[in-house]
Amino acid sequence: MCQTQCVHQDVVARVAKTLKPESTLQRLGEFYKVLGDPTRLKILTALAQDELCVCDIACLTGMSESAISHQLRLLRTTRLVTYRKQGRIVFYSLADQHVSDIITQGLNHVEE
């Protein structure tokens, strides 16, 4: 705590201009909440290597296809993964390079 009550108005005003709207921060919080689950992180790290179908992901994680589908639905809703259909098979991949970068940066941080 500060020893004296002194608000630096110029700094506060400058920083206030850069703050994001509450709705944006709410979405960011939801984004991190989705990333806070080890199962979803395992799926994302696998998809960072290659596109995979539900069966592939279920095999890698040791989970049921139903459980994987549920997780992928949430990852699609939060725009972290995308999919493409090839015949009757649906292949999943990371939505964009940003997702891969976030996963890589997080892993670099925890593995330091």
C-alpha cells in the first residue's frame, strides 16, 4: 500500500484510454477459462502438430469419442479450432496461428 494517498492523474488518464471494454475483457476471461482445462490443452497441443479426426484425438487422449466431441464443440464455440469435412470424416485443426502461438508461449513459460 502507498504511504500517502496520491493519485497520479496524468498516468491514470493515460492508462484509462488504453483499457479494453468490459465486454472484451469478459470474452478474454472466457478464453482463458477454456484454456484452463488439461484435456482441452492436450487436444490443442495435438492439433498444433497436425489436423486430426475425433477418432485420432480419442486414441491420443484415451478418452471416448463422445467426450472428445463435447470438448471440440466448446473449442469450436470459442473459435480455437476449426474443421473441414472429407467425405464422412471431419478433420479438426487449430483456428489460426494465434492459437498455436499462445500454446507455444504458455508451454515455453511453464517449461523454463
